[in-house]
Amino acid sequence: LVSREFHPADTVVDVDGVKIGGEHLTVMAGPCAVESEDQLKEAARCVREGGAQFLRGGAFKPRTSPYDFQGLAEKGLKMLREAADENGLKVVTEIVDKDDMELIGTYADVYQVGARNMQNFQLLKALGKAKKPVMLKRGLSSTISEWLNAAEYIAAGGNENIILCERGIRTYETFTRNTLDLSAVAAVKELSHLPIIVDPSHGTGRWQMVRPMARAAIAAGADGLIIEVHPHPEVALSDGNQSLTPKNFNRLMEEVKQIGALM
Ligand code: PEP
Ligand code: MN
């Protein structure tokens, strides 16, 4: 169902009027995790001012260490919805447990499946029955074929509103957190009709590299971006090192709009 052979035309996912795919350039941005009302409101304002369409933020965080901040759960979801509505933004947030589908669906517009859950087939099957779109991140060490098969699980359940997200893969390189595989954008465009966005924040793990890789992603043909932005990255509870300040996020948006216009 997700292959281009089966369906030659690009799929455009419509999130209540905000479109992803085709000619559209869609940006999702916000903090890695929802931390507090102040943090989120400041981030949401900056996301809107930069011209992005979606507010991102994790309320359920799949952290590498069990002792790290795990997220604010429903309290965080409520804060996301409120901050997004105040700024005319849509909400994308991660689901880590299929039993949270209804709860998250009450507050979010798009379900995010994180890299660690790309092959959580029970979760994918559940999302196949969801009424809202799914943004499916590439697994930490997944091939493009494994990733498209994961998307197929969701589509096979009846939900064809899927957005793919390249977020870097594990290689021998240690300077960056992951190796952002921009060739996946061109590969996915050849193999599938689904929209694909790029996450240069997790893809590099270094804020200094986020703007250059965002520009490259759009030049490579990505349908959009997901960017971590924090009003004060130095005190972020997660992923501060890869989070942009509002000022740098604005610069990124200016650059990306110019490149997008040439595409
Ligand atoms: C995130 O978006 O904050 C996240 C945890 O991403 P990934 O699943 O790509 O690591
Ligand atoms: Mn993060």
C-alpha cells in the first residue's frame, strides 16, 4: 500500500487543513519534552513567529536511562493543546504505548512513533485503526525497507495518513549523535508516495549542525522538517545540546523558505 508502484501520485496528508506532502513545506517545531507552562508557551510563540505549522513536544519520553526525566504525561498533553491553540498550531507528540492511543488522540493532531518503537508491531497495528495521522520515525538501525514495512503495518490496518521521518541512523561515527541519512529522502521518494520529513536535531545531536542539515534536507526534496527549539537550551531537561534558540530557529526558517521556493 505504501509503495509508489501501487500508488504513483504523491500522498498529501491533510491535518485539518494543514497539508504535508506534494508541494507543501511543513515544519514541526518545539522542545524535546514539555517541561513547564512557561517553557512551552515561550517555545510555541517562537514556533508560530518563525512560520511553522506544528508544535512538537514529548509528554511521554522514551529515555535511555530510567533515571532521566520521563515526561509530564497527561498534564503535558493538556499544556501542548493549550499552547498550540493559542498560536494556531497543530500538535504532534509521541506515543510509546498502544494503551495511550485514546488519551493522546484527545489532545494531539498527529501521533509520533519514535525511532525506538518503529518495529513495535502491536503499536503500529493499533495506529492502523487510529482516526488521526501518524508520523513514523526511522528506527535507530533500520534499513529503508524495514522502515517502509513498518509504515505498511499502519496502512494495512486502514490508516493511510502516514508521514515518514528520517532522524539519523547509528553508524561508527561518534562526533554526531546519529548519522543523518539524507539519501533516504531520495530513496523514499523513489519507493513510496508517502511524504517524508527530516529531523536534523536528532540526526546530528548538535545545534550547530541543525541549520545546515535542515537546508540540505529541503534541497534534497524533503516535504518538511521537525526541529527541536527551546527558549533556554542550556537548562533543557532533555536534548538541550541539539535544541535551537528562538533566534536560530528564525534564521533556519528564513533560509528554508528560500530554498523551498526554488524547489
Ligand atoms: C524525539 O522526537 O524527541 C525523539 C525521542 O526522537 P527519536 O524517536 O527520533 O529518538
Ligand atoms: Mn529529543
